[in-house]
Amino acid sequence: MLRTILALIFISSSVLSTGCANKTIANQAQVEQSALEQAKEFSGDSERALAEAESKYDAALKADMKFYAPLHVEQAKEALKLAQTKELNADKTASLNASAKVLTLLNSAEINKKKVETLLAPLLAQKEVLEKLKTPRILSKEFKTQMDNMKDVIKEIEAGKEADALSKSDAILADLEALELNTLLAIHWKPAQKTLLKAEKENADDNAPKSFLVAVEAVQNAEHLIRTDYKDRPQVEQYGHTALRAAQHALYTARDAERLVRLNEKQAEAAVLRYQVLIAKIGKPLNSKDVSHMALGDQVNALAQIAETQERRLSATFKKQIAKLEAELNKQQAPAIVEEKEAPVAEKAPAIIEEKEAPVAEEAPAIVEEKEVPLAEETPAIVEEKEVPVIEEAPEAVEEKEAPVTEEAPAIVEEEAPAIVEEKEAPVIEEISITEEAPATE
């Protein structure tokens, strides 16, 4: 008896020591020392330290730090409880030290999170894929199992056993990818499989054998294709949809066939009349005449022809309207296109054309109105008939026979317009000597 008790005590102590060891982090001593140093920063204000520790702990939980650093968070939780208890018992020093430990542990947890994100990047990426597929809701038990496996690996990283953690990550990644496949099968293939099993339970293989065989083949083919190419999401969805429709067709065809087999003569007539009523419901929105005098197949064909005729008419009308709208739209857009092309050309065309010789003026010459001519304050002398000197910075003056070309015009009265002078009424210009027969400037 005594030996049994001693053995139980030894086993219990071993379990407890193992549990404590599993909670130990690699930098445990450094955390303890940093906590004592951080406690000094609060200058004995235990309430402020506790409030900051509670706030940081809540923020860590919201940031899913319990996943990225479970050992750190577990120790922080215990230290926070101790700080709250000591604060209630007015043990300010113990409360302050415990609160400082909480803050230090959570700072270390953030460092560990970055390490996990680097070392286990493929696993975290696959975890995100599963979360987008709603795997935690669809296959909750399987997902929880894999998350527990990831947490065990993360705990080894916290304990400083990074090599051991990496050696296990490949196997966990394979399990996560298998879970992705199983999730897709549950979403896109399972509904078809369940419907097929239901059809088989209702004797669809006997009442609708042809439809049932088609459904069986479609469901098997869908499973094979999804397993082969499960990364192609659109194709996976299409495979599952095709299989589901085939299984549903077999199920409902078998049900209707079973009803027909059980009909007697009166029930058979009632069934035919019911089908005629259903066909008439289709013909009503098509404005079809009564076709109940025909066979069931002919009734359906007649309504199909009416529907096709109406579709062609509506299609032709819509095409005309679309063509008309496109033409109007093109007309509205055409002027805008012309303006965009011609606008810059109009701004860069200041060429001046005279009667005989049309030199291109680089800058606009002075403008003189017909009747009222303003007096130019600084105007160079106009040349005589016989000897015409070239004057710099003068407006272009051209005689009837031989006229020199002046390069630039100094005085501008009105902007950007050529000078206009009539032959009879010449402008009077101060400080200019004019011969009897002065040439008219244009």
C-alpha cells in the first residue's frame, strides 16, 4: 500500500514538473529581470501599472496573440490575476511587480509573433486559405485539431527549439492542404453525393435506371476532377454543380415514374389533365391560343415555336434601338473630337498676308483703325520714295513696287492684328518728315 502511494506521488510530481516545463519560455530569466527594471518606471504607482497591464493584455487577445505566443500569454494571464489580487489586498509592491511582468511578457510575445510569421510563413498562409473557405465552420473538429498542432510547434519556438519546430512544419502543412481539399469536397461534392444516396434509397435505380446511372457517373467524375484539380476554384464549382443537377434529375424522375406506375385508368387521365394545366400556365404569359386539343408533346412544341418567334421579334427591336442609340452617341462625340484636333492649330496661325507679297510676321505689327488713328509716341521715320533705309524694330512697310521688310514692330496699340491703312487717308505721325508722294503702309 505504501509503495502504491509513493508511486502515485512520484507520477503526480512528474506530470506537474512536465507541465511547468512546458510553460517555460526561452528567455525566462531575461523576462524576469526586465520586469523588475520596468517596475521602477512606475515610481510606486501600482494602480497605473495595473491599468496599463490590463489594457495591454486585452489588446494582445484581440491581436490573436494567444495563437502566436501561447506560453507568453498564459504566463501573462497568471501574472495579471496575481497583480489584481495583490492590489485588492493593498500589497502595492507585489501588485506593481506582477503588473510589470505582464507588460514585459506581452512585449516578448510580440517579438515571438514576428519570429513565428517568418519561420512558419507557409503554414500561416495555408491557415488563411482555410479561413476564407469557412473551414472552421464546415469542418470545425478537423480545423481545431490542425490549429492545436500548429500551437504545439509555436510553443517549441517559444521554448527556443526552432529546429524541432521546423522539422514538424512540413507534415502539418500537408495536413492543412488535405483539409483544404476536404473542405472543397464538403462544399461542392457532398451535396451531390447526399442527393444520389437519397435517390438510391427511394429506388431510383429501379424506377429511373437510365437517369440514375447518369447521376452515378457524374458524381464519381466530379469527385475525381475535384481531387485532381482542387486549386482551380471555378472548375471545382462547375464539377460539383453538374453532379448535383444530375443527382437531382435522377431523384425527381424516379419519384414521378413511381407515381405513374401506380396509376389506374382514372388516375392516369387525371395526371394527363394536370399536365395540360401546367402547359397552359406556360402559354398564358406567351399570349398563346388554347392548345389543349393537341397531344402533350405537340402542345409543348407549339409553345416553343411561339416563344422562339417572340424572341426573334424582341431581339430585332432591341437591335434597332441599340443601333439608333449608338448613332446618336457618335454624333454627340464627333464635334468634341474635331475641336480637340483643330484647337491647337487655330492658336498657332498668326501669318499676315498682303496684296502682292505675303511675308510671315513673327510678332503682331501695330494696328491702325480706319478713321481715328492714335498717335504713336515713338515711331521711326517712314522712308522716302527713292532711298528706303532699313529700320530696326519697325512694322513691316511695303511699297507698291519695291518694299523693304522690317523685322519687328515696337509699338502695339491693339493686340494680335495686322495694320490697315487706306490709300487716300494716310495717318498723321508726329516728328516724321514725309515727302509729297509717301507710300502707303499696309
